[in-house]
Amino acid sequence: MIEWKQADMGFGTFGVKFANPDFVKYAESYGATGHRIQRSEDFTATLEQAFTAGGVHLIDLPVDYSQNGPVLLEEIPRVSAELDLG
């Protein structure tokens, strides 16, 4: 989000490139089951598997932050206008 804001203001990217921890291993270190989604098509099956198995599950789901602009600047205003929230 900060990188998007920096770009929107005409600045170069600075101080926002951090690597995430291995969330699957992190979950497992607490006794939970961790899942990492590699393809969006796998999400539904993984979610169903987690519900069926029971217990604590963490699903590591990558997010494409390059879509923030279209969502924040186009989709949310459009949906809000359709809802006529005034």
C-alpha cells in the first residue's frame, strides 16, 4: 500500500521491500497445519480440506498488490455509487 502511495505521488520506491517469514513453518511451530497456495485455482480445495480436517489451519495466500490501484480507485467507488450510500 505504501509503495502504491509513493508511486501515486511520483516518488521512487523506498523502504518497502521486505520479505515475509515462512508462515507455514510459523504455523507448524505452534502446532497448527500450514498451507501455502501456489495457484489461485488451489484455494477452494485447500480451504475445504482445512474445514474437513478440523483443527487450526493457516493458509498462506499471496496477494497481488499491483491490483490495489484499480480496486481502490475504480471498483470501490463504482460499488459505493451503486449502493447509493449518499
